[in-house]
Amino acid sequence: MSILTENWEERLKEQGYRITKSRRTVLEVLEASPIRLTPEEIYRRARRRHRKLGLVTVYRTLALLEKLNLVQRVHTEAGCRSLTAVRLDKGHHHHLVCRTCGYVEEFPDCALGSVLRKLQARTGFAIESHHLEVVGRCPKCQ
């Protein structure tokens, strides 16, 4: 088991959730993928490791992982049905997303602080968080 999966499992336990074989399998599939995956793709990959896993269980697991900020939705022209793992050791980050192959790369640079403060002052909106995705084509797909 990798450090990432251990960190995710630790977070689940801290929040009072059990580490079931189904949850561990979904975590491992997410961790192993360098590209964004839809719930159906996660289900297909996870079924190779855990034959009794059901699609409803995958959706419930993903909803829980999103609630705990362990996965993040990736937005595409087709909507935000894809997800990617959140690497807990990298802290706040954003994504570069390849529109051709689906590759997702995290980047920690976040120079949005001053922009968000100005926006908050101008609008009176209490900004709690933000997500940034930069969409383009990775070097392999160019």
C-alpha cells in the first residue's frame, strides 16, 4: 500500500468511516490513474481487482471521498463527471487538464490570493475556496 492510500485511509478513519475492501479498491484505482476517470471507468477498473464490487458502491464511495476532499471533480466540455485523486501531501493545488487524452497534472502555484481579496472587497462575497483548471493539450497530444 502506498503513502497516498495510507493517508486517505487515515483521513477516513479520523472521520469515523471503516476501510472496506470496496473503498480501498476505489482508492487504489484513483491513485494508480494519471488521467481523470468517470465513475463508470473507476468501476470497470476496480472490478478487475474486486469482482463483487457494485456500481452503486462506487458512486457512494466517490461521494464520500469528495465530501472528505479526497477526490476532486474535473470539468470538461461534457460536464464534470470525471474525478481525480487529491494528493494530500501537496496541499492546495490546481489542475492542468489535457482535453485530448484526459491526463491531469497538479500544480501548486496559486497567485490568486490578491485577486480573490480584491474580488471579495468589491462584491462583498465571502469567498471560502476556489478551484482552478487550465485546459489544453499535454506534450504527447500536441
